[in-house]
Amino acid sequence: MRVEYAKLTLPGNRTENQDRIDLLVSGESLLMVVVDGMGGHAHGARAAEVTVATLKESFAEMALPVFDPQGFLTLSLARAHDRVVKLGDGVALDHKPRATCAVCLVQDGGAYWAHVGDSRIYQLRSGRIHTRTRDHSHVELLLREGLIAESEMRSHPMRNFVECCLGGDVPLPAMSVTARNKLEPDDVLLVCTDGLWSGLEDNDLAVVGNGGTPIEKAIRALADRAVANNSPHSDNTSVTAVRWRGA
């Protein structure tokens, strides 16, 4: 597996960074993790830390390459959810630790991903967005039902309302888990929090897929632009990125 990869997290205009990220490479498998401890909730950073630690633990326990990627992603997120729920034992419902999460497993020439909430995964190809996850958010629901246009999502008064997340209530949240997404040489995978994508247009993100700039430099430029565009109310802004060079 030939890849170029990088990760970056910035606090934005917040006094505390509640995002947690990691990127793990082991043999012929790679795991990208981005978690956003939900702002306004007590112990959001702790929820993010527990989620990342749980996903890393699950990855370390697996024989690689992972035999059942979709099962691995589902069970790992369920385990993380249970642990974040336990963090909130004895805490009032409105203040329980919560987090959104996006995780991507790369192996065997493909990518498998899962997410809960509005942390996103993008697959970029030849300077365009080939595909991306769809948020578990109220505005995404309105878009799917044809009640608003995509251009209205950024300014909608409920743009920050997330429909589901890790933690909080005991029942397992809705999560989206994909089948294998085939990778082609020079495809780029971006896994990011809403602090990144909310401050950028699709064209800003897609240009990373052109392949002319080292991935570390490219995501730094993206993150700096997102923070600047969202200033003075920029959220924590985090991203992990992989450029697939081939098997």
C-alpha cells in the first residue's frame, strides 16, 4: 500500500479544542479517525478522547487486513457509544458528554467508512468531489425531502442541529456504514469535522484531489482558509487526509 497522509487540528476561535483525531497505519491497513466533542456539552473533549481511544483499541485487536470491515466499523462505534454513555452516568441529559465521529478504513485497494452526526468523509478524484457522506443533521433531512436547496444549508437557522451522535441516550444511534469504495491512483480521502467543511466551498475541497501539492501542505491551507472564513466564530477545525498512490 503506497499512501501519502497527514493530520491536523486547529482550535479556531475557541478557547478549548474538543476535537480529537488520529491516523493509524499497520501493515496493509490504515485507519482515519476524526471526532468532534460536541460544543455546549460538558466533557465534550473527554467524549472525543474516549471515542478515539476505543477505535484505536478495536483496530489494534484486529487481525489485518480486517476480514469484515463493515462489521468492524459498526461494532467499534457501538463500543465507543457505550463508553461515552457511561461517562454521562449521573449527569443531567442536557449536559451528558456527546460527540460526532467519522472513521475510514483503507485496505485492499478500497475504503470503507462510517459516521455519526456531521463529521464528514470526502473521496476526491481528479479535482472534484467523487462522493461524500451525508450528515445526520436537520438541514440534510430538509434537503433530502426537497424543502431546501443545498445553497440554503449554510445559512439555515438550524444548520448546527445534529440528529444523532455518540453518547447521551443509551440506545445505539443511527449510523451510516458503507460498502467498499474502490480507490484509484491519486484519489484523496478527507475525514473532517464541521469546522473544516462549513468554512469552505466544494471547489476549495476538491482542488486537493488534483495531486499537485503535498498532502500536508494542502490540508494546512484548507484548515487555515476555513478558520479565516468562519472567523470570528470559527469552530475547532480538524482533518485527516490520505492520498492513495496504489497497492
